[in-house]
Amino acid sequence: MKYKMLVLDLDDTLLTDDHKISDENKEMLFKAQELGVYIVLASGRPTSAMISFAKELKLDVNNSFMLSYNGAVITDLKEDKVLFEESLTQQQIHELYDYSLKSKTHIITYIDGKIVSETDSEYIEVEKNITGLQHNKVPHFKDAVNSSVVKCILLEEPTYLKKVEADLKAAMPHLSVSMSKPFFLEVAPNGIDKGASIKFLAEKLNILQSEIISVGNAGNDLSMIEYAGLGVWVDNVDPELRDRATVIVASNNNHGVAEVVRRFILQ
């Protein structure tokens, strides 16, 4: 099988634990691009927190694409324009805020390139460190969010948040809910996930489902793992997801993405 698209989650998949692309991963991805393979980054991160990695891999020069906010935004990197964008309504965001109060979780969103919340949390600090975005702590979340936004995240201790995930899916089946890290519960508009956005992009590029490899590690990657012709987990995948992909490669700290390129694209 000749694969034409390689879709990569960022955090805990392509990136090492210190949020870098290893030289080995980078070398293999350049080789894949030389063969004409589209390298597509797909992350829960905001667009602005992904662009430096895309440029490091020369995806803008090589006419590739990027899926941010768990697929709610698709960006054409060469043209520097948004091909697709879907947002939560103000009403949905306010309902999520009310739910966060009821469930005793923190809630954040993104406005004007900043993380917006009403509270402080060690988990919000993690998001600040990952994305490099400023934190705008506001007196009243609902007053600050007076229009649509792309997504929200509920944050809390992992064991507790796992219970919240099941409850939120039952309470708000009209929204797309997935876990990106054990303490990040991501919420997007209904039907929005990485798999759906990859399908949109593949159809635009006339690439078959069977010609796509997706690589990830967490719940918000599951839709793209199941959509792709070849779904791959890195070895540090969440344990409960381990049997939901075709292949498992080395961990994010051991160049798992490079292994995928060597095994399935270069050979």
C-alpha cells in the first residue's frame, strides 16, 4: 500500500515530553515529504500554538495542512488561510459553564489568542505551559464569553474527570466530548473531531481512506485512528485504548513517528 497522507497528533505523540520534535522524527518526516506524502498535524491545541511546529517541518513550504482545536479548524499552510471552521454557540458555552459549576470542574476557552477562565488551577498552568498562551483570568466567565468560540476544556483531577466525561456525554449528547490528557476534557460542536476533519481534507485532496495513516495516543485521537486506513498508537497510549488501533510503535520519547515512516512509508 502506498500511503499519501500521514496525520500526527502533537502532544505525547510527535512531541517528546519536553515538547520538542526529535531529530530522528524530523529526518524521517522530511523523507516522507520528499516522496510526496502530506504530513498533517492534528491537535487539540489552538492554531497559534501549532504553527511553529508546522514551520519547523516545512509544512508551509510543502503545501500541507493543519487541524487545530481537535479538527474544528483546518488551515491551508501554504496559502495561510482557513479552509474550515466550526464553533460552539454562546448559549452552548454558557451551558457548559453552568455544567462546570455543577460538576465542580474548571472551564477554559480561548479568546483573542488567550486562555480565558474564571479560576486558577494547576491544570490551567499545564495548558499555559503547553501552548505558550497568556492566561486572562476574568471576574465573570459568561460576561467575557459573549460570542461563539471554537472549543472549551473542562479540567480536574484525572480519576474524577473520567467520571465527569461519562456524565457530560449523557447530559449533552449534542456536543463532541473527548479526553486529550487525563486532566483535559475537550468539548467541541457536534460532529467535530479529528476523524471528521481528516475525511473532509482527504476528500478535498482526492485521497482515499485506505491511503491515510493516523498516529496518536489519547481519546481525542480515537476518531482519526479508526478512520484511517492504518491507525497507529505510540506506546504511551492511554491503557484503555491500547486495543483500538492496528499497530503500536515506540513511545513519543523513543521516536515512534520515525518508526511509522520507516516501516510503512519508506519500505
